[in-house]
Amino acid sequence: LDSSLFTEGAETLSLSLSPPLSPQPSILSLSLNSAMASSTEPQHKEEQEEETTETTAATEEEDTGAQVAPIVRLQEVAVTTGEENEDALLDLKAKLYRFDKEGNQWKERGVGTVKLLKHKETSKVRLVMRQSKTLKICANHIVLPSISIQEHAGNDKSCVWHATDFADGELKEELFCIRFPSVENCKTFKEKIEEVAESQGTKAEESEEATSTANLLEKLSVGESKDQDEKTKEVPVSAEKKDKVNQENSGDEK
């Protein structure tokens, strides 16, 4: 037998026994697989979100019945501004300065709303200004008849005046300067201050006249009481004289 036949058969057998080659995946199949995978991911996310929302809703709906008592009970406190018994005569936005004597310069006091408030009972008018953000009081003083308000260094938008201020909780002599965004507001403020000062002056004069008339009435009442006392004192003296006269007359008769 020829040996070449066996070798050829072995080669054919080995070739037949070798596994078939798998075909290589195409680009189209890869893109389809990735698209399908990406499309399934949002579905899983939506399902998970729905499950979480359902669980949270279920926990919210459950009522455990537990009641937690507060550690500290706070009482309701009525918040007052101190302006309840006053009527606003003026309300303007401005920037306030005060003069620092030690540093010899103007210092900003705050930006906010300046008001002229008239008391409903006493009719006194005070100037109040608060900062716009913190509502801290920048100025708080009574508008007196002696107040003098002037323009600051020829600036039509600024005014200067002296006042005894109570913004810091104690009376202080202050020199204020206020600046408005427009000339009209500054003019309105100045005219209103002068008008209030004049009205307060007339009321002060009226009160002085009232006190003077009251003093006159007191003097008159005191004078009348003195006259009455003198009359009452004269009565017993005249009676004594009459008794003496009667005694003398009776002695003469004897």
C-alpha cells in the first residue's frame, strides 16, 4: 500500500473535524443591538421611578398615630411698630447722613424711607426713618417749631437740619443731611417740614395762652377765697363789739 494515501486521508479527516468558522458580526447588527439596549435602559429607569413614587406615596398615606409634643410652647406675641396711633403726612425714599464731629466728616446713616407721623391724640409730629432692609431706625425726633431746614451746599437734592435725635435710645444733638433722588422730592420734604413747624408753633402758643389763663383763674379763685376769709373774720369782731356795747349799756342803767 502506498503511504501517501494514508497521509492524504488524515489531512482530509482533520479538515472535516475542524469547527466551522463563525461569521463576523456586521456594523448594522452592532448598531441595532446598541439601539435596542439603549431603548431598554429608559424603560427600566421609568419603572424604577414609578416604584419609588409609589413607595413614597404609600409611606405618606400611612398614619402611624404617633403624636409628638413640642418641647417649648411659644406664645403668640403681637408685633407693633409704634406707629399704630399715628397718621403718615409724608413718605419718601432717601439716604440719610449724620455729621461726625470727631472725624469732621459726613457718615452714612442708612438708605430707606423717611416719614412724618402725626399723633392722633397729641397732634405732635415726629420724623422717623428706617433702613429699607433691616428696618433699623436711622432717625427719630420731634419736629419742633424752632427747627430750621436748609439746602446743603447749593445742592437741590439735599437738605440739612439740627435735631435732638432719639434713634439710639438716648437724646443726642445731631446734624442731619438727607438726599433725595429728585429735586421735587427734596422740595416737598422741605416745604412739609416748614409747614409742620409753623403749625406746631401756633399750637404751642395756644397752649401757652391756655396755661396763662388757667393761672389767672387760679389767682382769681385765691383772691375770692381771701376776701371770704376776711369777711368771716370781721363777723366775730363786730359781735364782740356789740357785746361790749351791750354790757356798757347795762352798767349805765344800773
